[in-house]
Amino acid sequence: MAIYHLSVKPISRKDGRSATAATAYRSAEKIHDETTGQVFDYTRNRGVEHTEIVLPTEAATRDINWALDRQQLWNAAEATENRSNSRVAREYKLALPHELNRGQRVELVRAFSKDGADRYGIAVDFAIHAPHRNGDERNHHAHVLTTTRTIEASELGEKSEIEWSDGNRRKAGLWPAKEEITAIRGRWETLTREYLKEQGIEARIDHRSLEAQGIEREPTSHLGPAVSGMERRGIETEVGKRLDAEALAAAQQRLEKAASLGKLERESVEVQRSIFDLSGDLEGAKRGRDLLLLRQKQLAEKAPSLEQIRAQARENWLAMRAEQQAKEKAPEASREASAEKEQSTRLTLDAQRKEAVQHWLKYRQEAQNPEPPKEPGKGLEQGPSRSKGRDGPEIE
């Protein structure tokens, strides 16, 4: 099977790119950007086998030739867009079958470009590159730049259908842009198959992913032209390191998967061997099986039923809840007991105060009304006169 590759990238100002610089690099020409005044000169580039601009069939019938000038075409693309983030072109990168010769590859890319130009009414500028001298000799590829606007008599017109938003496409009865790209990928597959078949070549390509094809091989990763150039010059790059690490990780996964499959195969062989060994003692195998089933049955009988488990769980929950409620009520009972004790203490103090007041009043009454003195000659002999005061008897 030949290698299938078709990638689509926008040439957008928000990424710092321009259509004039892109076409100059891919066609190995010198292009003057009239908008910025820059000159992009890539005439020293090597490896460009063929360049060509393809216009819609309608443009030829209307004698529209201005767009065949590469510098005029892409300066018009830059001048027509007035936003800082405008998309000024769209690029398709195609892997070409190495089984075809140079002329057949040109015809194949021209057919693909003509199909896109007629379908969308746009101009298509393609360049076919040969494999790099230090790279894979089968890496023939093409860069296809397309305008984002239709071709008119003396300028670019409205945005082509493929550039519309999904909302506008839906209003026009068109499928989403993602499905449009899928259709373009399928168209490239069909054209390539037809050219290979015409040349009697059995190689085939498939635009579907490896997963969709049922292939477990990991997809390959590409460094890109800038990084590839640095790697060829012996300069280590972070991208190269990352891809190497990913390749090692993928290889490790494949080894682990193979080891797992080997282990399963060995276990399968052991199982088959054990089956053959048991076949010589079938009665013993049956007895062992019956004992195992009996043991499982006994364990199942001893095990509690689902209802018992639920009842036990409910009992445990009720006990835990009662314990928690008791803990919550304990502080309240303690506070009530303290209040009662405080109240009883308060009553005792009041009673003591009342009793003390009674004693004090009684003492005041006795002090204010003393007993009358006894008459002389009565009682004991008269001695020195004594008077009883509040603090006891005193001697005059």
C-alpha cells in the first residue's frame, strides 16, 4: 500500500504568515509583497520539480488571465483582506506515490487542483517537491495553495464556500466544513487510486485513519521542514527529542503488549496440557469437582442471608443512634441538676438570713426592755452596786 498523507493548514495573518511569503518559498521564486514592501527571495532553493497555477474552467471561457501571474495573484489575496487576523490562503500538503514517474505525479496533482478550482471557483497554485537529498528517497510531495476567494474578471470576489462558517453553510444547505475536508481527502484517495490503476500498479492508498482501517500500527510523526533541516545539520531540537521519546514509549508499549500476548498463549498451552493430563484420570477430576461444588454450597449455607444482614445492620444503627441521643441528653440533665442544686442552696441561704434577722430582732427587744432591779434587803446581801449593761455587768 502506498503512503497516504493529506494535511490542511490555513495561511493566516494572526499566525504572522502571508500568502506572498508562502508561495515564494514553495515555488522557489522571488515575490514582492506590495502591501508591506517586503521581498521574499527563495530562488536559491533546490528540489522544486514543477510549479503551476490552475484556474476554474469558467475563468478560461471568460478570458480571465490576470490570476496566472503568481505575484499579482497573491498580492491581490493580501490586498483584499483588511483584518489583522484574516485567512489569506489555504494550503494542502500531499504525499505523492513514489511508484509514479515525474510526469504522472504532475498530472495527478493537476487533476486534484483542477477539481478544487472548479468546485469552489478559486485559483490553485501548486508546487511539486522532490525528496531531500538526505531524506527518504520516496518522499515526493506537493504543496497546494488555494485562494480563499473566488476569481473574478479583474480581482478576487466573495469568500468561497469552503471558507464559510458552519452556520452559514447550514443555511445554504451544505454540510459542516469538517465533513467538507473529509470529502476532499476522499477525493484525493479516489484520484490516486485511478492513476495507480491506469499505470497497472497494485499499490493502494486509504484516507481513513489506522484505527478505522483496523490496523494496530501507530501513525508516524513528522518533524516538519524547519526542524528536519536543523536535525540534518546535527542540531538537537526539543521536537526531535520529544518524538524520539514518544517513539521509544510506543516501542515499549508494543513490547509489553507482545509479552502479554505471549503470556496468554503460554497459559493457554498450560491449560490445554492440564486438560489432557486430567483426561487420564477422569473419575478423579470429577470427584475433585464435586468436592469443590460441595464446599461452595456449604459456605453459601453458612453465609448470612441478605435479610439477616439488613436486620443486623438496622440493629447496629439503632443502637448507635440511641447511644448518640444519650450523649446529647447528658449535658442537659447535668445542667438541670446544677440548676436544682443552685436553687436549693439559694433557699437554704434565705432561710438562714431570715433566722438571723429573727435572732437580731429578739436581741434588740431584750436590750430595749431590761429586767427591773430587785428591792434592797431581799435576796442576797447587798454589796457594791452593779449595773448590767449591753456588754455585761460593770462595777461602779
